[in-house]
Amino acid sequence: MKKGKVLSKGQIVVGVMVIALAGAIWLNTKYLPTSTKYLGESTYVDNKTDGNAVQTGTTPTDYFATAKADREKTRKAALEEAEEILKSAKLTDSDKKAVMSTLEKITKNTSNEVNIENLLKAKGFPQALAIISDDEINVVVKSDGLTTANTLQIQDIVTNQTKISLSKIKIIPIK
């Protein structure tokens, strides 16, 4: 290093970049709309993002038990209907393939829902319910309010299990 030289060009460039980064962070926090509490915060089904959980008329345990029983009853009815269709002698091969495809989809959705629910329980959500429809999913969790980290955990679990895009995931917390 030459005598009398205090800073090199590289040090000056790094210093300017750090100052620019600090300025960008300051501007972002100063001018970020107050309605956006958390970066990446999801919109809940009730269209509220204030962290308040949806109140239900029943206890969460009753809600989850009833919803799971209803889901299983609906699935059982769909499977029985598909079996009746398959027993029909008038079915063509393409009709049989369509019914088998539907049965495969129901089985896959059931498996994904159970996996999501079990993974959510492992991540600290005592009660969870996943409901997969055509190309979207509703996830109901027992919570007094979800943090951004909770929301990201749920989204991560759902996208890893189903490959459904984030915009098609609805998270519903209940107390």
C-alpha cells in the first residue's frame, strides 16, 4: 500500500454500496403502506389480514371432527358411486378410464390432505384440516392468529405436497 493512501477503490465501492443498501431499506420502511403488516402475508378467506382468527359457533375440536367426518362421508359416497358406474355393462373403455382417473384423483387428494394435516401437527398446529378441490386448497388451522412465519410454514408444506401455486392456497385460522 502506498504511503498516505487511506482507502482503496474496492473499499470505497463497498462503502457506497452499504450506504445505498441502508438508504433503500430506510425508504422501503418509511414508504411501505401501513395496511401491509408483513411482507408476503397471505389473504385469508374472510379477506382480513389483520391477524384475527375466524370465530366459529362450535369449539375447534367439534369443528375439526365434524368437518373430517363430513369429508369422509362425501368421499365414501363418491367412491360408491364410481364403483356402481364401473359395474355398469354399458361402459366403454374411455368411460372406464375416466372413472378410474377420477378414483385416482380422489385417492391422491385424500393422501395429500392427510400428509398436510400430519405435517402441520408436527410443525406445532394442534388441529389442522386440509381440503383439496380441483386446483386449490383450503387449510384450516387452530390458532389465535398466524404470524408471517406460520403462514410461510403452511404454504411451504402445501406446495411441497401438492405443487399447488401460492395464489391457490387459502389459510383459515380459527380460535
